[in-house]
Amino acid sequence: MTEAKCGKPVENLLRRITIAFPAAQVIVTGYYPFFSDETRNDFVVKALARRFFKTQADGASRMSNKEVFERLKLNSKQWVEASNINLSEAVRRINSEMGNERVIFAKIEFPAAYSFAAPKTHLWGFNRSPFRLALLFLSFGKVLLPTNDDMRKQRIASCNELYREKPGETVEQNKERKALRLFCRYAALGHPNKKGALLYADAITNALKSTVLLRAATTP
């Protein structure tokens, strides 16, 4: 799956970018581990992890919460390692085609403590205010925790508009629409927050600085 997503498709994209922008320095950034040993495995994360894993693996319902969580941590680790290899290889191939080093791969240094629901997370998560958690308990899980990103209100409004009820929809269509609307509302989960964005910005800036220094050193 990693090769299918981060191999040829990325090569094709980089080929189009470098042709369309012949003077541009192109930076390809790596991924980060979503789950890690530092992720807080409480009842909120357990519910999220089981839901995510069920959409991608058969037999998840027969696995314990601990087994699901361990599998997801392993998947996250393997995805980062494999995607970094595939992305850097795609960069190497494109540079080889062009005969220069105009495309750079920037590896993201992302400690376990920065992963989802970790102590120093650099990813958007849930709003875990005492009020929200109290509502969650009192409703027996029926009232879901909102995300804690800045665009939550705007995104929810857009999701409600995009997935509004259509006349004459069947029971199955209604169920599918509500599921898509839920995923839309929670689209920010696990994406870099402001601290995570700064981490990526620093990695890109450092990559560009290295390029400038290299050019300065090799220019007659």
C-alpha cells in the first residue's frame, strides 16, 4: 500500500511539477507516526482506534482493544519507515531523470511524544474539556467529542451542507450519507496542529538552506 501511494504516483506528480515550474526548488516532506507508545490509550482513543482499524482490516472485531491498539502502533511505525523510503526513492529517480538535484526529500523528525493523543502532541485531536467529557459520560457515548482545531465550526457547516439529506434517499443511502458526514466533521483529527505545522516549516526551511549553501559552495 505504501509503495502504491508513495511510489509511482509521487514520481508522476513530481515530473509534472518540475516541468510546469522549471525554476522551482521542490521539497517533498516525509510522514509522521499517527499512533505511538506515547499515545494515551484511554476510552476515547480506544473507540477511535477500533473504528479506524475496522475500516481497514478483517477480523478486527475478534481482537481485543489492546491488540487493536498494538497493531495500529505497528502500522503507524511501518508506514512512516516505508513511506520515507518510497518518497526518497521517488525523489532520487526524478533527479536522475533531470540530471540535477532540484527535488529534495525532507525527513520529518517526529518523536513519539508528538503523536496523536500523546503528552506533547503536535496533531489536532479532541476537545477534552471537563464539560465535554462530562457530556460524553452522561450521554453514554452518544454525544461525541468535537475536534480542537481552529476550523471546526466552518468545517462542520460545510460538511452539513455537502451531506444534507436528499429527498427520497433510501435507508442505506441515509446511513452512508451520515457516515460520510461524520468523517467529514472529524477530518482534522491527526493532522499537524500549529506546532506540527511549524515543525514541517522548519524542516522545509532547513532543506532550502542546505540547498543554498551547497549551490554557493559549488558556484565558481
